[in-house]
Amino acid sequence: MIGEAEAARLREICLSFPEATEKPFGGHTAPSFRVRDKLFAITREDGTALTFKAAPGVQQALVSSDSDRFFVPPYVGSKGWVGVRLDASQDWDELAELLEDSYRLIAPRRLSALLDGPPPPESP
């Protein structure tokens, strides 16, 4: 199970994305994160794992590279979602990038584009 500091760090990452909200999934009480009411990250009720959406091929690459940390989650694993054990040693920068990718896969393009910063000024 993750501690308060890790939970706060996870919350900080997920809620930094435009219009991201925290709202439990179904009848659970564990934190889940959404954009426009669509899930992009779900924590297990016991706090030991997090599930997020990934682009095609990413799930297989992560699980094969570090099966102590990453796994194919039940129910949504067949749709490309990835599980990460939060009770394992974390590379928080990598996890933040993976969560941003998950957010981008779920969020409307306009919101996703906000992560790239303002567009370059137009030429006169």
C-alpha cells in the first residue's frame, strides 16, 4: 500500500492536467482520475496498484521490460491498459510521463493540446 506522500504525489501529477478531476470509480472509494468524466487512471482499493490507458504496444513493452513493476490488469488489460504496482520502487518521472500519455489518449484534443503550451505566434 502506498503512503500519504506517494498518494499526494500521484494526485499532484494527475490533477495537473487540464480539467482533470478526482472521482472514485463505481462503488469504490479509492482515488480515480478523469477528464470530462472519462477515466484515465484508476487506483486499486487497497492502494497497491494503479491502472492507466496506454497506446498500442506500450503495455507489452512495459510488462516485458519490468514485470516486477508493470502487469496486465484484469478487465481492461485486453483494451491495452497497464497496471503498475505502487508498492514497488517507483520512477516518478516515468510514471508522470505514462500518466500524461494516458490523459492524452482520453482527453479531447483541445485539452490535450494545452499540455504542449501556447501555439507559436503567426508570421506577419
